[in-house]
Amino acid sequence: MNQEAILSEEFEISGGDFVNGGRASCLIKNILKEIGIDAEILRRVAIAAYEAEMNVVMYARRGIMKLVLTPKRIIIKVEDEGPGIHDIELAMQPGYSTATPEMREMGFGAGMGLPNIKKNSDKFNIESTVGKGTNLEIIINLNNKNV
Amino acid sequence: MSESIIYHSIKVNDQKCIGCVVCMKACPTKAIRIKERKARVNAERCIDCGECYRVCPYDAVTPLTTKTSDINLFKIKVALPSPVLYSQFGGEIMPDEILNALQEIGFDYVYDEALICEMASVAIEEYLERNKSPRPIISSTCPVVVRLIQRLFPSLVSLIIRMEPPREIAAKNLRKEISKEKQIPEDEIGIFHITPCPAKMVSINRPETMEKSNLDGAISIREIYNQIMQKLRKRERKFLLQTQSQISGIGIGWAISGGEIRGIKQDASVSVSGVYDTIKILNEVESGKIKNIEYLECLICPDGCIGGPLTVENRFLAKTHILKLIRKFGERNRIDINYVKQLYEKNFFSFERDIQPKPFSPLDMDKSEAIKKLRKKERILKNLPGINCGVCGAPDCESFAEDLVRGEQNLTIGKCVFLGE
């Protein structure tokens, strides 16, 4: 765990649970609101965390979302047990998706998930092992007002 | 932020308030506490939605709208009724009769806002076409929704449409025209909104997007209702209907939820009404869950402005009346679209100054302290019974725990009837 962390929280995500999908990112959003994180940063965290959570819901068996707050940045880590991603570079391309037609009908799987996470992060790391799972690390810097 | 400088449109009457928990429970932002048997409103948390006024069983919440007699402070008195007014007198009485009645009450000019609503619909479409900013764009019509976003969803402030609502646009236009026509200074003209909504007083007295509101006051429909009724009863109803061609069906539709988006051609627009549903959808927008929506109309009152706290008519009947008027006056455009586009070019609809987020104070200004307090709050909450009775004077156990960690004066855990001595 990050040494300089002033807050760290963990939330479980169940794969396939669309009813509760989005709950973890919503809890994270509410915590950050209570401690007064700047609005624009909050929005970026909220969107990135939601997309990451829904990726777990859509594709993986289960996962964990971790929130780590340091004086300088917000780190969201998502680790899932699932199919993994064959070609990360391809998955990062806007519009690329392996979502089933059913998921698309529900409004998911537009192929914007990962690109959207990246767009909202200051630093974004992704690692995946096919057949095992995917790990994401989303880093969003706090501005001076927040330090 | 000092409480005294935040202006609100509702006031608790201490003579009548007995300190029951009804308003405190109904408040969607948990702004009310009961202290020494009186309801106390936290000015920072209050968004002027009027829920407390609706539910108070003791008539102890007073909306601070303009008194009808105050119109006499101005040489020229102008009424600008919300289209909601047309729905308040049964389904048979036509807008013209109501406008005439207002004139008889003592207004020199009575102006139909619906036409400006229709103009605004065109302007919104123009805005959506020209601005490629992130979606959804959120309507600025409901002053409570605007305040709710500033307070509870500060990160969504950037999505609010940078356009004044019809009442302000109409008043701005009227003041110029009447001043020119009558050759009198603009400040001798008093323009009053006839309103179903106490929050209009806040947007008039403390406007967010301009130096000074174009309106001079807002008169409650409830207050002026009897006077209009008397005039309607007396009048002979034969030589009316002369200005009906000026009344816009599209504009009248703005009185009900969905009216604003009915006027625009965007398919991907959504209308939401009611305070809890509005909070819910804004939460989803904030998470990025709402996708492919161009325009979001949120109105804090159930079914839109016809459900406003200062209305008289049952809102379901009022809705039927409005739908009838929409059919009668038609849904085709009454206004010249090119003229509206020209006005748009000249920034006629634009905000004078930008709107800022105004989030609730965090648990502590220092992040580490805030986190400590968050932890402490969680610990306290675990020990509370969790039945949210409200006897401690806070609306629920979580608010009580929060008040404790925020260091609320004279508050101890002993206030909880289940844990106290």
C-alpha cells in the first residue's frame, strides 16, 4: 500500500450484476465529495471509476476497486478475475468493443470505456493476462487547491 | 460562507412552529434541524425547493414573495404571469380572460410569457447546434435545479445551458420596449412575475448570472388568486379573444414537465420532474452513466411548474388544462425563427456572467482532518440505532453523526433518545 496514503478504501464488484453496477464508483464519489475534492477533479474520478467498474460488471467474474488518496493524487485501482484482454492496444481504440449485441442494446459496449478512462486520467496503466484478469491503475492529480 | 448573507425565499414562523419533525424529514438536502422546539434552516444547505412549505401541518413556513400592494411602488406596473397561471381557473377560462383580469387588478401592462418560452425553445436548439461542449446540456429554467447543481453536483455546473430562462428574457425585453414607448426611465417600470414558485424570489434578489435581475418581484399565484377570481366572475365574457393569435401553444407547454423539450426538435432530450428523481438523474449524469443525451430538462416540482408550491389548482387537473390549451393553440411556431436567430447572434439570451459551483462545506477544510472526521462519523453511526426517528433534532442518524463531527454547538451523543441518559 502506498505509504503516503491518507485514505484507502476497498470495494467489491460482482461480475454480471447490472442491478448494482455503479455502486462502488458512486460510494467513492460520495466520499470524495464529503472531504471537499474540487468539482472538476471529482467529475473525472467519477467517470473513470464508473467506466472501470462497468467493465468488471460486463466482462469479469468479480473484482475489487481500491481508492487511494495521497496529498497529491487520487489513485483508483481495479483488479478483476476474468477473461483478460487479448490485445490491449486494440481495446484502447475508440469504438472497439467485444460486447455482445445484448449488452449493446442495453446501451453498453460502445467501445468508449477504456478510451474514456484514459481521457479522464492523468496517468493510466493497464495490465492484463488472458484467462486470468485485468488490472487498471487510474491516477488523477489533485490541483494546488486540494493539497 | 456566512449564513446571514445567503438569501432564502422561505421563513419559519416561530409563533406557529411547534418543532415537529415533518419539514425536517421532507427536506431533500437535509437542511433543517429542530433546535429548542423550532425548525431551523441551514442557509448553506437550503435550495429553496419549498418542500417544507408544502408539508408543514401548522402553516408555519411562509414564502417571502412580493405583496401585491408593492406594485404601487412603481409608476408603470407590469405583470408577467407564468403560463401556469392559465391552468389555475378550470379548463374553460382562456388565457386572454386571465390576462384581462390582471389588467383590471391594476397592472398597466400584462404580458404573455408563453411567447418568450417559444422563443427560448428556438434559442435552445440554436445553442445545442452551436455548442459542442460535453453533454447532456442541462436546462437553466428551474432556479432550484440550478442551485441544487451548484450545491450538490458542483461538477455539473459546466453542463448548465448558458442562457437565461424565459422570465428574465421577457422582462429584459419589456423594460426596454415600455421605456421607449412611454418615454419614462427604466427604473420607474416595475415588472412582476406571477409565479407558482417561491424560489423565483431568490433568483430575483440574488441572481447568479447577472448583476441585477430584470424582474422587480414575484407575486405568488396563491396570493393574487382571489383577486383574479373576483374579476373573472364579474366580467362579461363576450368581447374577448382579440389577442389570442399572440398566445403560443409551444410556450404554454413550458408549464408542465416535458414542455421545454417539446419545443425543441432534438430527439435525444429527456425531461425529469420532482426533487428526488432530479437528484437521482443528476447523480447518474455525474457518474457518466447517462450517455447519448443531448438536453436534460429538470424541474424540481412534481410534473413541472404546475406542481409548484404556490399554486391553487390540483396539479393533475392543471396538467389536463394545460394539455387542452396546447391542443387549442396548436404546436406550430408562432414566432419568426430567423428573428430569434438574430437575437441569439447578439447574445440576447446569454448569461451576463458565468455561473459558479457552490459546494457544501466539506467536513474539514484540511483533507487529512476531513478524512479523520469521516472515519469518526462512520464510528458514531455504527453506534446509533439507525431508525432515523428525528427526535434528536436531526433528520436521520447519519445527519446526527455528521453534526457531531462537525462540532455542532451544545450537541452531544446524549441527544439520542436511545443512547442518552
